[in-house]
Amino acid sequence: MSTLHSRGAGDAAWPVGGGEAAALVRAVDWSRTSLGPIDGWSPTLRTTASNVLNSPVPKVLMWGPDHIMIYNDAYAVIAGANHPRALGGSVPGVWPEIWDWNRVMLERGFRGEIQSFRDQPMTLLRSGVPEQVYLDLFYTPVYEADGTVGGVMCTVLDNTDRLQLERRLAASETELRAVTDVLPVLVAFIDRDHVYRFANEYYREWFGLTPAQIVGRHAREVIGEANYTARHAMMERALAGETIASDATIQHGDGSWRRADVRYLPRRDPDGSVSGFHVLVFDVEERAQREEALATANARFRAAMDAMHGVLWTNDAAGRMIGEQAGWAALTGQSEAEYQGYGWADAVHPDDGAPTIAAWERAVASKSTFVFEHRVRSGDQWRTFAIRAVPLLDDAGEIVEWVGVHTDITHRRAAEAALREHAEQLERQILHRERAEEQLRQLNENLEARVIAEIATRRDAEAKLAQAQKMETVGKLTGGVAHDFNNLLQVVSGNLQLLAKDIAGNPRAETRVANALAGVARGSRLAAQLLAFGRRQALEPKVVNVTRFVQGMEDILRRAIGEGVEIETVFGGGLWNTFIDPGQIENALLNLAINARDAMEGQGRLTIELANAHLDDEYARTHDEVTPGQYVMLAVTDTGSGMASDVLEKAFEPFFSTKAEGKGSGLGLSMVYGFVKQSGGHVKIYSEVGHGTTIRLYLPRAMESEDIEVAVDTGPITGGTETVLVVEDDDEVRATVVEMLTDLGYRVLKAVDAQSALNVIESGIAIDMLFTDVVMPGALKSPELARKARQRLPDLAVLFTSGYTENSIVHGGRLDAGVELLSKPYTREALARKFRHVLANQRQRNQSIARPANAPPPPPAATGLTVLLVEDDALIRTATAEALRDGGHVVIEAASAEEAMATLQTARVEVLVTDIHLPGTSGIELAQRAEAIRPGIRVVVASGDTGGVAPRLPGALLLTKPYNAERLLAAVRGGAPGRAG
């Protein structure tokens, strides 16, 4: 063990934080180890050690040839009795019992290998006693600035308790039956053949069948043909991995029909496959009857209020009026904005205002019933009201809200004034009236008590029911709104772009058109946010390395949140990739950062944390819409004001915002929530008033390698002369797009629906592209139109467009494979580029660079060249590679720029043939890098849209799609590619 000694104040500044382990690091005399004093450590060693010490995950750093150990507090638990002597010690000295294992791991790590092990069994000496443990181990080499490996970092996760629990659960089927048999819930398990494999005793009461009579029988035999037919589709969805919840009416064993909540829960095997599904049937008949009784009570309550000519209102605990108060607005004429907070006092007579407020404050302070009278402006007159308000208290005795009633007593008080003038003559009548008033007051008190009791009884049920109905309603509305709204935006956008050509040279008019187009863009974003919340947007997910993605957004985040907010990032080791839409996750992270900035009022700390996460079955059971499995966790934490519980409940609701009016749409968090849920992820929010907020996004793990998408400027837009069939049912949209395509040079045919379009195709007219809206009227839908059109015209290119795709070409929230989509509203430039890209790739597939049987073979190459072929379309890439090999060349194939870069750095490449539009880095940027890495390399750019290439790649040869083998080989040899074949 290295010697501990006292250090000066100057040395104690590093490492910062880190808990007990960091304090020990500051105390160790490192000059007695091969690492030497801390002041002499390399920047890499200091940075890595600091990250290890401040990580919440168990980590140990083994540095230098002596494998000196530096670890954090979490790892100290694993070290057990070896702590604290292990800190600063060598690996073989601390762990002799597993040195044979660690020696091999360290040798590989110092060679630069990354290693990982799941549930690795190991025997450790704990207080001299061998103990079997199971660990997740992740070994990562740490490189010095000169490229050499300085040490190896190991992340250690102890899974011993989890595995022991799983083994216990595997042996608990008998216990499961014992538990389920006593539950008043139908519980069963059905396999992939729709055969019952488990049923609890409760089936006897409902169906008169014992579990033994059910197990082994097909679901059709148990629940009946009609019921099976109705539920077959839901069963198949459950077997596809979807959790299903539905309402049903089932006949009970006693002959009555009872309402039930039926749920299908997929069961996944360890390999991720679905082996069947659990069936849970809850009897909700009594709950439904209670809801019906609640509706009756509500009607009775409204009738009672009408009968007493009173105005009901509610205030928060401090006496502020919040939310919609229809009765108060009708009485005073105040708008919602005017009576919010303490604005209600503005409707009170000036002479009564101060006494009212003083009496109200006393009632709030004492938590007692408020009884008062004052005059309130109603229309053009002042009317007198009797007020009675009762506080609703929680279990702790704190006020939750106030419920009060204003009763109009104007006429009564007027009569009292008249009676007082004749007091002597009418004393007996006045006394009688007072007795009547006392009886009326008692009646009012009893009625108000009943009103308050009714409100308290219905509040919980109403809150849940209203929340579910609101979310469902908004979700359904988004699709229809997006479709019609985006069609409208497309008409406006298209005509503005056409108008822009007519007013070119008029700066003032151009500015107005530009402003109008900016408004179209804002409307499009609003529709996209609504679709995101409703989980109805067409996602285009990619495999994303979230660590690199977040690091790439650092500049954007700093500009968005300002210099007053410190950004801290915490990245766990060995982070997985995730399958997510890059544009949407960028918007989500930006939204969360901006919300955090506002919560901190521009001053504080924003922490972005990334880590691998596993959500188990227990977590999934206690959280809605969560699938157990592996996720990448992205957490955003601020040091702001935090959220109260009532705000937390509404945080993800659309249009809900705590910001001042005009400062936010209230769609930011709801968009994040809807997007993550549609992507198969999960969102969790933690907040405490005065201590900040943490929002965690759990993104689904991807097993594939990273796919980075980069926007590419490919020069000026171009049109074409091909024949296009436009299918659009909206007259204005159709007219606009036809004019835009005609302006680009295309020959345009048009149809109002899919059936009309099919008639045009069957007429024999030569058509190059079908451009059709997705959502169309009539029995024949757009995907079916595309399929039939390609049967008749195999060479036909197809491009879909829509502002809302429903589920016709988007499934599971993702665009179907092989489908091209141009989302509305789109610009003239986007339309032109998409057309050239789709047409060129379709022609290249059609031609496939196949030579006619009677065509002479191409002349052999003078010298066989090494050609790097970069093309993301598999059919085009295969055919092109075959033609190059027939020409005598050596061909290396790559599907992306990232694969091509690895080849350029390791192989001697003489010719680069690349498409422009690649899934990640563009072909132009790839060619520029290739020329820097391999001076003198010959570059051939093959694309259907080569505009703008020449200025950026002056020495490149341009090969326009579609091309034949002769033109391809001529370009590779450095000759002119000639005309299109």
C-alpha cells in the first residue's frame, strides 16, 4: 500500500469531487509508485482519473507497466476488504486469485483491444473467504496524446443478486399459481399456436371450466368462435410484441353480462423472441356503474346550482382564481385573463374591496369558512351577493383549494332597507322575515355542504377520466389537422415560390414573399409538433452514436442557452448505439436544454448524462407503455426552480406551459414525449421545488454500427423532360404542384384519385414517374395504386407525398423500406432534387449496366486498376462492380463514405467511383478527403444530380446516371464518358 501523507492546500484542489476515493487519491504519496507525483502526471491520466473518480458507476483505472490501480467509491464496494490498500496498489498484488484472468485482459487492452463480458463468473477472496460473483466487465484502452496506450479502464457491474433472483423466479411457477388462484382476475398464458398453457382457478367462476379443462385447448374452443374472431387480430399483435388493452363485455358464469378490461401482455424469452402472451381480464362492471352514478350525481349537482341561483367558483390555496370559471365570467363579464389570480377583486365595488380582501386573508390564514357580503359589478349595475367559501384540506391539514358560492341577495337587501325605514310599523313582519332568512341560510349551508361533498367524491374519478379523454382526443385530432393543414400550407408555399420568380428584382416584394414563406415554415413545424405528440409522424430512424451526437451539438446548445449556464457532460464507458430519428432527437435535446435554461433564468448548471440502461420486468409493470430491455439513457438535469406536483402531472400535456403568455407554445415537452414513445422509448421526469429537474429519455438500443447523416449542398436545382403522373385529390394542391413541375420542364399528367390514375396508366401512355399523395379518397389506396402501376410499368419510378401518412406506408412509426416520401409542405428546390434522385436511381436499377447479348465486349483495360466503388444502392453497386471486373479491374465495394474512408487509409486505391447522395457523409466530401489522403487519385462522380460538382471537384469526371458499361470503363480509364447510354 502506498504511503498516505498530508498535502498542502494547493495540492488539494485536484481531483475535484469524487467522494472518499478522491480524498484518498489526494492523500496518497504517489512518488513511491511508478506513476510519480501527481504534478507530473500526463493530462490524459489526470483527465481519465478525474472521470473515474466522479462516475457513479464502478470503475477502476489500471495505469502503466505496473498496472497501478485508481478507482472510485462505487468500485470500493466491489474491492471489499482490499479497500483502501488497493488504491495505488498493483493488480497482481491486490487480486492474486484472479491474476491469470487480469493478465490476459491487460495484455489485450495494452494492444488497443476493447473487450466486454456479460455475467462473467469469478471467484474473489472476500475477507479470506472465496465468494462466487457474476460481473459485467467492459475493458477500454486509454490512449496518451502520442497514440500509445497508457492504461486500461474497466467498468464493473455486479449482477450476482440479479442472477440469483432470476434463478429463484424460474422455480416459482407453483408459487405463481398459488398467487393467481386467489386473485379476482382471469389470468392465463397462450402460446404462439393460440393454445392455452396456463389458466388460474378464477376461470371456473366465469366460464365453468377448471384450469385442467382449459390448458391444452385452442382459444377458439374456450372463448367461442365469435369472440375468437373478434379478438384474433389483437392476439396476433400481442404475438408481434405489442401490449394490448381493450374493453369487452363478457358473459359471467351466473348468466349476467359484465364489462371487463382485457389486456394481452407479450412474454419475451431471453433471446428476445415472443413465445406467447399473458391474458389478464379485470372485472370493471362495478367501476362502470360508479361512473354512471357519478354522471347522474353531476347532473343533480348542476340542477341544484340552477335552482339556488348561485354562482359556483374555486380558488387555489392562497385565494387566487385559476383556470376557467364560467359562472364568474357570466356574472361579471370578466375575461379569463382578467379574473385570473387576484383579478377577481377588480369586479368588487371599490368601497367593499378592502374589507373583502381583509376578511378573505383572515379566513385563508385560519383555514376557516369564509362568510361575507359585498357588491359585484354585473352588467351596468352593482348587485349585492352573499358569499360562502369552504376550504378543502388534505391529510396533513393543509388547504388544497377553496370552493365557494356567490348568492345574489340584491333584492333581499333592497327589501330589508325599505323595511328598516318602516321598522316601527312592520316590526312583526321583519321578525318573521328574519326567521325565514335563518331557515334559508341553514338550507343554503346544508346544500353547500352537499355540493362540497359531491365535488370531493367525483374529483379523483374526473381527473383520470378527463386526462385519458383529453390525450386520446388530441392524438386523434393531430392526424386530420396535419393532413388538411399541410395541404393548405403546400398551396400557400407552392404559389409563393412561383410568385417569387415573377417578382424577381423587386426587393420589397421579395422580402414580403420571404416573410410569408417563413410563416409557412413555422406552420409546418407546428403541425410536426402536433404529429409528434400524437405519435403519428413518419420517422426516419438511423443508427446513432449518442455520445458523438451530443458532442456535435455542443456549439448549438451553447448558443441556445447562453454563457450564463455551465454545461457539463457525463458519458459512461462502452455506450451502445441507439436506433432513433436524428433530427427528432436533436429537436428533443434542444427543447429540454431551452426549458432548463428558462427554469434557471439563464444562470446555473446544465448536466447532460449518457449511460447504458436496462429496464426490467418489474419496472415495466409499474410504468405505462414500457417494454423491458436495453436502452441508452439520455438525462438532462438543471439547477433551476423545479416543478410542483401539480405542474409535474401536466408537464407533458400539449399546450400546457408555466411560461408567460407568448413565451412558449406548450408543445415542447409534449413533442419530446410523443416522439420518444413512438420510437419505442420511455420518458421519466424527476423534480423537486427549489432543487431542479431531471428528465431522462430511454432510447432503444441498436446493435448495428453508427450511421451519420449529413445534409449536402449539391449545387443549383435542375428539372427534367420526363413524363410525370400527378395524383392529388385537393384541387388547389394539384394545380400548384402541376405548375411547379411544368416550370421545371416536366411533361405533367394529372388525376384526382387513385382509380383515375390507374385508368391513365392502363391507357398505354408512356410515364416515367408516379407522384401520388398518400391519403386519397376511394376504395383504391395509394400503396395499392403504386403496386398495380409497377405491374404494368416495371420501369416506373414512384414518389409519395403527404402531410400525414396514416399507416399506409408508415408502420411502427417508421417509413417502410424502399419507399420514397416527400413530406408536405415542400419547397420547389426539395421537389426538384427529390425528382432527379428518384428518377436517376430507378433508371440505374432498370439498366443494371447489362450489355445486350450481341454487343461486342468492351476493350480490355491497358492496365488493371484498383477501383474503390462507393454506392448505397445494392443492385446498382453489384452490377457496376461486375462491369468493372469484366473490364480487368480490381474492385473494392463500399456502401457508405465511412466504409470507404477505412479502405482509403489501408489500401492503395487508384480510382474512386462514388455517388453523391450517400446515407452518411456526401460523395463530394468523400472525394475531397480521398484527394488529400491519396494525391493523384482519379475521381469519377456518378449521380443523377451532378449540378454544382464541378466547382467543388474541378478535376473530377462526371458520369451521369443512367450509364452503361462502355461509358463507365472509359471514365475509369480517364477518358470522356460520352453520352448517356
